[in-house]
Amino acid sequence: MSEHVSGDAIPLLPGYNEAELDQAFAAVAAEVDASAKALATPDAVEAFRLHWLGRKQGRLKAISDAWLKSAPVEAKKLIGQRFNVLKAAIETRLETAGQASHTHALDSERIDITLPGTERKLGAEHPLIKTQNELLAIFARIGFSVGVGPEVETDYYNFESLNFPPGHPARDTQDTLVIANQERRPLRDRLLMRTHTSPVQIKTMEQQPPPVRIVIPGKVHRNDAADATHSPIFHQLEGLCVDTNITFADLKGTLDYAMKQLFGSSVKTRFFPSFFPFTEPSADVQISCPFCGGKGCRKCKHSGWIELLGCGMVDPAVFGFAQQKQPAYDPKKISGFAFGMGIDRIAMMKYGISDISLMYSGDLRFLEQFA
Ligand code: DAH
């Protein structure tokens, strides 16, 4: 008996007449049928193919070795015919099982498209960005465009051109970080972290002649000890309007409109004399307390008013600095107003945030509340 590993031993042919051959081949065909029952996967189909048709150790080869080679010449043809029929039957099995097993395999890989997808949460706007965008939209409605400038600024743009000469006491209120190793440069060129967004005023005027109507949001830096209402990094919104015949009434009307848009139409504004080197006259602006309607509460320290921003008419000295690049800023022909407000402060009021450090903590429990 020829050696083979797959399957049982090959039975001996009982004889070589047709009936005996038919019987022997029918037994093998039944064996094929039995082994073809579980052909659900491509692996099972391949195992079936190897078992029956494997070139070296396949059962068909073993049967052919056992039955055909030793058969008398006159029986070879009869055996050969039956052998071909058997082989064709096995191949047909393989073909249909192959197709079916592929469909089954796909079945197991099928995706249920009715299942809900992977949910990706939309990011939420940071309360500062939200407030900033709201402010920009309010000013956009009355014709203000948006400008930006660098956070690292020269002494000239942060101070000197805004009428803070070297050694001016107003510089002390805006102590900041300075960039190291610049002692060899003239003071005006030394770099520092800007203390306010006002440098962008003068830079805008250097770049374009009047009229100008612009708001400038941005991050600013000061050597301030951190507490619930102070942070060494915070945000400001600067405003600048320059044209012929701009008056203090325009300034008042603009800021009154903006505060009403921001906090509601019942909010009132009032202006107090103040000082900024780059505006003359200068004013601090208070709004009636939006929490108590001006009656007095803890939020307004029982005064009914909350101080929110600084402003004034652009100082002619500032136009003088702008004129070095743009002669059209002639203080005899044009005038303008400027204002500056803290975006953090406004966001804290709008959203009832009691500690400014939350704005910079990156704490999701805080941020998710604005989603
Ligand atoms: N730059 C000022 C500050 O940081 C804020 C300010 C006040 C800006 C009055 C202005 C202004 O443009 O007119 O304290």
C-alpha cells in the first residue's frame, strides 16, 4: 500500500469487472461527500483540496497509485474513466465550496452601517475667544476692522511713540519682561513683551493714512503678582478711530453703543477724567452694574457702577510720531479717539468667572462648561 498521511488506508479493489469497480468508486465518492460537508471557510476548502488533490500526499494520488498502476492492462481504461469522473466531482465540489466560503468570509466581515459612528466631540470656544469674537462683531457692525500685532515689541512702539518718554513714571505701572542681552542696542530698539495692545495703534497709522477705524485684540504681559483678578498674561481689546472732525462725543457714543450691545440696552455708561500718556483728554469709563441694575450689590461693591475701560482723544504727540511715516496724520487737520479694555475682565463678568487663573489652567471641567 502506498504511503499517505491524509485519510484512511486505501481499500483493495475487490475485482476488475465494471460492477466491482463501480462499487469501489462509489465508496470513495461517498467519502468525498462526507468530507465536503464542512467547507464553510477558505481554510477548510484549502484543507479539502490538499486532502484529495495534494500532489504528493493527496488521497487521489494514493488511490491512483494503489488501483491504476497495478491493474491489468484491460482494466486500466475502465479504472481511468471512473477515476476522471471522481476527480471532476472533487473539482466541482471545490469550485462551489470556494465561492461559498468567500461569501461566508465576507459575511463575517460585514459592517453594520446602521450602528452609530465614532463620536468626535466638537471643540468649544474658550471663554476669552468667545468674548473677543463677540466684541469684534459688535465693532464690526459700526465699521471697525480688525488688526493684530506682535507680542514681542520694541521699547519704541510699546512706550516711546505712545508718548511714554524714557524715565516717564507712567512706565512704572507697566513693568514687564524684557528680552535678555540687548544692552548694546539703543533703548528704543530693545525688545520686551508688550504691556498693552496700544503699540498696534501707532503701527497701524504708520502703515495707512486716515481715516482709520480699527479694533486690535491680543495677549499682553505684565509683571503683576497673580491673584483672583490679576494674571501676568491677559488680553486687551484696543480701539482707534481717526478722521476729520472726530470728537469726544463720537468716543462717548461709540463706547456707550458697545457696552449696551455687550451687556444689554439698559446698561448706562459714565466717563471720569483720567490719565494716559497717549490720550488727551483721557477718561475711565464705568458701566452701571449689569447684575443689580445699579442698585448696588456685591459684584459692584455696592456702588452700582463697575469700571471697565480707559479711553481718550489721541494725543497730538502720538500723531507727531505717526507723521514721521505718514504726513497725513497732521493734528491740525485730523483728530481721533482711542480706547482699551481688558477682555478677561469682561469675560469674567459675562460668564460669572470668579478667578482669572481658570482662563489659563486648561482645566477641561472649566472649559467644557462653554461647549
Ligand atoms: N493701554 C492702556 C492700558 O493698558 C489701555 C488704554 C487706555 C488704551 C486708554 C487706550 C486708551 O487706547 O485710549 O492700560
